[in-house]
Amino acid sequence: MAWFSILPESLAFIETLLVRFFLILGILVIGPWALLIIYDMILYIFRTATYEIPYIGGRARNRPRPRAPSLRVPAAVEAVEAAEDTVEGLKKRLGSTSHGDHVTIEHD
């Protein structure tokens, strides 16, 4: 550190302490995110590898093959259709008679 130090030789320990402090802060900030990314990669590889294994994998339980996340934004038409389906399902649920309650929905 002596070649690149801006402090006199007697105060070089301050520079060393600051370097160590910021390295620890960097590890504390970046470390958890790096661990999450590594965990996610291992989980994805495990799920993909075990997909075909009976009783463990997804195919045995009629689940879709694991896919990597997509950054594609769903189209507005798809969102509107999904909302309409949800509203229709809620209307049917409210329109059914359960527990003796008679709820009717008036359509506009």
C-alpha cells in the first residue's frame, strides 16, 4: 500500500482498516444476492433433472416442465380476458345458493 498511499507511513493502518471495512460491507451487500442466484440455479437444475423420475418428478404428478422465468409482459388482451374470466367465476359463485342464502345478481 505504501506506493499508492495518500497518507504518511505512520497513518497507513487507517487506510488498511478502511479497505477492510469496505470489503466487508461489499460482501454483506452482494453476498445474499449471490447466494440467492446460486440457490435458484441449483433448484432449477435439480427440478429439470428430476422431471422424468417417477414419484419424484413433475411428470409423475402431471405438472408442467419447469421453465426459466420470462421477462415478456403479457399482452393487454390476455390480461383483460383473464379479468373477465375471474369476474364471471365470481358472479357464478355469488349466484349459487349456499347455506340457504339467496343472492341474486342483476345484470346491467
